[in-house]
Amino acid sequence: MIYSVVQAVIITAIVAFCALQMLRRLMPKLSHDLQVRGSKALNRADLPAVVQSIGQKLQPVEAPDSGCGSGCGSCKGCSTSFEIKD
């Protein structure tokens, strides 16, 4: 009996983790927006300090506009850089 409950909890955690990773990879803007909303919901003043600290840890870090991942193509590591060969 207890083993089936533990097994169900572990499988649910693995499936939820995989779904979260797929969401982050396939829909990054939606994932970022959900993370910001969740963080703001947990940072409310009427919640306990423990919950507020979790909300602060969930707050996404703002990435700079330049560098890898910005789509500039300067490092030739992204798919937006095209070279014209003569």
C-alpha cells in the first residue's frame, strides 16, 4: 500500500519536471510570464516570510540584450546569422 503511494508521488514528480522543462524549451515567453506571475503572487505582504522568500527565489533574472542568445549572430552560435559567400 505505502509503496504504491510513494511510486505514484515519484512518477508524478518526474512527469511534472519533464513537462516544465518542455514548456521552458518550447514556449520560453509563456514560461517567463508564468514565472513572473507566480513570483509576484508569492511576494505579497500578507503571506508568511517563508513564502515570500520562495517568491523572491523564483523571480527570474533579467538577461542583458547583447551577448549569446540575443540573436545578433556575432558569435556565429545562433541560427539567425547568415553569411553571403562570393
